Amino acid sequence: MTLAERLHAWWRRSVWTWAPESERQAGEAIVQNLWLHWFPHKVAVRSASWSYSLWLGAATASLFLILLVTGVLLMFFYVPSVEHAYWTMKDIRFAVSFGWLLRNQHRWAAHLMVGASFFHMARVFFTGAYRGSRRLNWLIGVALLLATLLLSFTGYLLPWDQLAFWAVTVGTNIAREAPVVGASIRFLLLGGTEIGQATLLRFYVLHVFVLPTAVLVLFAYHMWRVRKDGGISGPL
Ligand code: HEM
């Protein structure tokens, strides 16, 4: 046995010890496995290839996972009160072990998720994958993009520094300009007529519970629709 063959045999023994004898056997192995049955039992190589989808949807989902994990860890240190928010944020940066790394991972993943979901939408548009039965999934995608943008906006207030305060002042003043419902939306978001403790608490609850739950539910529906629409569309 050559060294290359030995390495190959070792690799197969470590990651995959079973070679299905028929397509049916391979399909059943997926369907009957508790973890694998979430996935389709067949995927077209062409449509799953990097050069078609650029894996941007998968990248967006991975970034969201990073945000969930780092976000939960940040919750152990951050306190959503106007007296403490700014100082707990400073503690995370300068006192907590690797806190700066945790916070930066959360911030970078957030910026990248907005970019990745936008480029994913552009890919879907330019490959015409929004047509036919996939129209509904395009709309679910729009809701996912909105929820992602709202997550960024609500997260922006949490450090409770000058930048956060004035950015949310500008953002909620823009919301006020919406016809008929504008003033009510601003009042609802702020929890009053000006930014204060009620606003911070509302943005916190939206940021750590309401919006992530919405993204999780919408994402599950998004993936279910991909399955129902016959998998990821393929190159023409
Ligand atoms: C949180 C944001 C989002 C996540 C995590 C996400 C995730 C995914 C994933 C993993 C796929 C499988 C194919 C691929 O990787 O390209 C997919 C497909 C799809 N997504 Fe998204 N997506 C998001 C936002 C959007 C947006 C903003 C749109 C459009 C407005 C959209 C529309 C679609 C459509 C139509 C498909 C089916 C594409 C096809 O069959 O080729 N998604 N999405």
C-alpha cells in the first residue's frame, strides 16, 4: 500500500466507514437518521456548487449562528439600564477576559450578516430564482432582511453612548415622518416621547428575544420552502 493509499484509507475510516450499495439505501440512511433527516436526501451537485449560489445563504445563516452564540455570552455581562449599560459595555471591552474579542466578533458578524443577506438577495435576483413557485420564498426573504436590519438598529442603542443615542434619535425621527401612523410608531418604539430607560428596555427585548425568534422562525420556514420548491434552483 502506498502512503497516499494509506492516508486515504485512514481518512475514510475516520470520517465515513460505510459505502451504500444503492441510491435507495443512501436515501434511507438520511431519512432514518435523527440529525440527517432535516436535510434533503438528494441534492443536485450543480445547484449546490459554490459557483452558482456563492453559498451566500449558508454564509448568512452561519453569521446568524455566530451572533446567537456571542450574543448569549454578552448577555452574561451587559445590563440594560441607563446607569449601567455604558459601563458594562466598557467592562466587556477592558475588564472581562477576551471580552473585546467577544464584542468585536458580535459587531463584525452583525455587519457581515447585513452584507451577506443583501448579496444573497442579489444572487437570487440575478439568477432569476425568485420566479414561479419561489415567489413566496422571496417574500419570506424580504421579511428576513427587514428583521436583520431591525436587529442592527436595535443593537445600535445598547452601548448607550453618544453615537447610539443620536443615531436612534435620528432613526426614530425618520419613523415619525411616516404618514398617519408615524407618530404612534415613534411613541411605541421609544416607550414615551423621548429616549430614556423605557426605550433602552424595549430595544433590548426586541434585540435579544423578539427579533432573533422572528429570524429563527422565518429561517425555518425559508428552508422548508427551499425543500418544497424542489431544492435550490439550478443554473439554466
Ligand atoms: C437572514 C437572511 C437569510 C438567510 C439566513 C437565508 C438563507 C438561505 C439559504 C441557506 C438558502 C439556500 C440557497 C443558498 O444558500 O443560496 C436560501 C435560498 C433562497 N433565499 Fe434566502 N436567506 C436570507 C435572506 C433572503 C433574502 C433577503 C431573500 C430575497 C429577498 C431571499 C430569498 C431566497 C430565495 C428565493 C431562495 C431560493 C433560491 C434558489 O432556489 O436558488 N433570502 N436562503
